[in-house]
Amino acid sequence: MGKMEQEVKRARRLGVIQKTLLTTALIGGLLLIGAVPPPNALFKMFGKSRNKHRLKNQVKSSLSKLAGKGYITFAESGGKRFARITETGKCALAFEEQKRSLELHSKKKWDKCWRVIIFDIPERRRSTRDRLRVIMRSCGFYMLQDSVWLYPYDCEDLVTLLKADLKIGNAILYIIAEKIENDSHLKAHYHLVK
């Protein structure tokens, strides 16, 4: 395995660890720092390696990164250190869940409707507009024009989250279209043709 492949695999694993820790903090409310869940459960989720010290270091590293992003905060109580998910963390977790939901939708039968997302974000908010485009691309949307994107499955919840997270509610329109002329290349892009 090449160096780039190893780096990507490591980044993906740390992302899964971070998401698991965020979910645990959301469900449990608090996450005890230093207490590692049963090793067998984590080993099944995070790989074949049975190095407990490595896994513990990865958990600590992931917690630090989550705190740096503002997704969790640390608190002490009774001499023990806890992590608590923040509102920003809850939003990030909800966004990740919606991305995962899009992947699951793509495995269902297509309802023959296109979801068209149109946005008009002013130049003074260029960084927000660029961030939106990066997110849309990473979620699998197809760019018809700079501010017109397309997806074949229901993505209304994701768009609603994006409106709230980026604070651009009125700047985005969500449209459900039954027909788009010359859409054979779009169907081929999403493997919708038989």
C-alpha cells in the first residue's frame, strides 16, 4: 500500500473515531475521558489491530481535534474529566448523518424526480458560497451551473441543515422537477439508466 493510501486510510479511521465519539457524547450527554469503551467493540469498528495503547491514543487525538473544532468541551467533576457535545457538535453530527442518509437513498429505487438546488449568495459572502459548493460536491450533487446543482434523490433535510448552518435560508431554493431536457448524461452520471 502506497504512502498516500495509508494517509487516506488513517484519516478515514480518525474520522470514524471522531464521529463515534460525537455520537457517544450526544447519546450519553457526557463522555468520560480516559475511560475507553470495551476494546472488543472498538476493535470490531476500527480495524484488526489489537493494540490497546494505539487505540487509546487515537481516541485522545480525536477528542483533541473535536475540541479544537468546537464540537466538544471538557469539564471536570469529582476529579474526573468529561467531554460534552456542543451545539456546533450537534449540528456537525446531524450534517454527517444527512450525508450518510444521502448514500442510503442512492441505493433505493429512483422516483424519477430530480432535486434542483439553486442559490444566489452575494459576493460579500463569497467564502460561504465557496464552502457551500465544496459541501455540495462532497455530498455527490451534480453541478449544472455555478449556482445550480442537481441530485436524483430526496435531500431536503440536508438542504435545510445547510441553510441553517451557513445562515443562508432565503438564498437557497429547493425544487423538485419531474423532467429535465436532455438528461441522459445526468442519468448516466448517477447510474440510473438500465
